[in-house]
Amino acid sequence: MSEKIIISPSILSADFANLERDVKLVEENGADWIHVDVMDGHFVPNITIGVPVVKSLRKITKLPLDVHLMIENPGNYVEPFVKAGADILTFHYEAVEEKEILGLISKIKTSGIKAGISVKPKTKPDVLLPYLDIADMILIMTVEPGFGGQEFIEDCAEKIKFIRQNAPNNLIIQVDGGINAQTGKICKDFGANSLVAGSYIYRTNDVKIAIDSLK
Ligand code: DX5
Ligand code: ZN
């Protein structure tokens, strides 16, 4: 049997006026985590949601909250997101000075939650080498961060292979952007074990079939 794949539906494609309904919908249909896309209008050209929404989500789901910070100065927001109930906090490599990365990872981990580092499509995977032993997760973006519903960039998926070859066995490799059954398979074949999907899961008639098709 193949390794367990962690499916993390992105609520960016949910109906924000019915967030509880849409979180429960994926929870009841096989989601493992809930992916929360936090954008600040600076690191990416879009603004979404933040700490108060994570706090409210914490009350309505037992699933781990997988918070993807697409923001500048992520270090300033570790404590508020931890307090709000995040279980995994992923920041962008490009948003932090190199000399601060190790400190930020350990700040997140000593708060008792998992730490992830993400790279944008144009960032080379070898910049992550110093962190593979200490981070819990690497998030490979397969679209430019900022919006749901974009097309998967296959070249980015090659990075998964490099990370998997150089990583300890327990490192989670997550992929985000343009994931569906077909592109998800490409990522799994390269060694990813967590898939984020927004539009593929929320813009379907059958959420269970969509989630199952990613596993
Ligand atoms: C994009 C976000 C993604 C987004 C993915 O910047 O990080 O999580 O919701 O959406 P899809 O699955 O539609 O590409
Ligand atoms: Zn995301």
C-alpha cells in the first residue's frame, strides 16, 4: 500500500459566508487538514483572512489548521496564530532574511506546532538544504502565490524530487497550486505526501470523489 497522503483543502475557494458549512463538508468527506491562506497585499497582490478567522475555525473543526502565511514579516505573527489555534505554520523563504530563518523555525516549533517553509515558483530548491533537518514541512508552490484557480506549473514539481532525495524520511513535502487528480499524481510520483487543493475540491459536484481522487 502506498504512503498516506495528507489532503489539505484550501478554504480560499470556499464560500466565506458559509465557512462552517464548507469546512464541515470537507471534514466529513475525508480531508486530513484545513489549509488557510493568509495574504497581506504586500508579499502577494491579494488580501484574504487572518488571525480572527483561524480563531473561529478552531471552534468548529478538530482537523489540524494548516496555515500558509503569504505575508511579510511572518515572525511577528507566530504568537497570534499559535494562540488562535494553528497547528502548522508555513512561512515563505522569500519573506524572511536568510539569517533569521533558523530562528523563525525554532520559534514556531517551540510554540508546540509544526513549522513549514514554502518556496515560490522561481526560487531554487537548494536554498532549502540548510533547513530540511529542522523544518517539519516544505511547501512547494506550483503557481505564483496569490490566487486560487491558476494552472499548475509542471517545472516546479521537479523540485519535489530534489527535496525528497535530500530530506530525512519524516519531512512532509506539500504541494500547492493547480492540484487536481492528474497533477496531484505527478507530485506524489515525485515524492510529495501532502496535497493542497482549493478549486478542484470546492468547485465539484462531489467533494468525496474529488478528495478520494487525490489520495
Ligand atoms: C494560492 C494559495 C493556494 C490556493 C490554491 O496562493 O496558496 O492554497 O488556494 O488554489 P487552487 O487549488 O485552486 O490552485
Ligand atoms: Zn496555500
